Amino acid sequence: MLEKIQGETWFTSNAFGLTLPGGSAARKCSKVERRLEKRKHSPGQSDKKKRKVIALEQKIDVIRRHADGHSNSKISSDISLHEATIRKILKQETVLKERCRAMSSFSSLGAAVRKRSIAMVELESLLSIWIEDCN
């Protein structure tokens, strides 16, 4: 934006907070400013792409499909993942199978039950009696 400051033409830029004398420098800065205006994102757009977390079950499904003889491109199109992601999952096959085994051993145990000590039970009953007496 060109402005008259003390009788001279000066270029002021809101994007950079610069004030330069008018002329060729002003034209160069206005080109830069126009380029920056084109690059500005709308308020709804984010600067970074969010990472997608892939569930262990889906990774195991990729490994099973590959073992069945499906190609990486076929698997990627069926599951809607990038082919590089499929290759990375296949590289981590041994680690993922170990995780799957560990998960299955936990699920076969059933729900985890925490046992309370006798002292804690007695303390809770005495505490409830004390609270009732205070009321």
C-alpha cells in the first residue's frame, strides 16, 4: 500500500510491518505481498495434516491379506490406506504379531479383579460410622 509520508511516497506493508520508500522497492514488496495473500489459508484449514492412528486389528488384517496373496496396491485400495503405510505395516509384522499374542493372553483372563485388604474394609466401615455420627 502506498502512502504519502512527509511529502514523499512510502510503501507500507501490513503483512511485514515494513515501511519502504516508494518506487521499485515498493513494486517488489507488493509482489511479495500478493503472493502471500494467495497462500493464506481459510480459517477452517489447518497448517498440518493430522496423523491417523491405525488400530491393531486393522494392521493384523493387512498382514493376513498379504499372507493370502493379495498385492499391496489391492490391500491399500480396499482399506483406504496409502501403499507406503501398507509396506510399513508389513515391515513391522513380527512386532505386531507379538502385540496381538499379548493382547489375546490378556483377553482370555477375563476382567481384572482387584482384591481389597481386610484392613481397608474395616477402615471404610469405621469411616462411614464416624461420618454418620458427625451428621
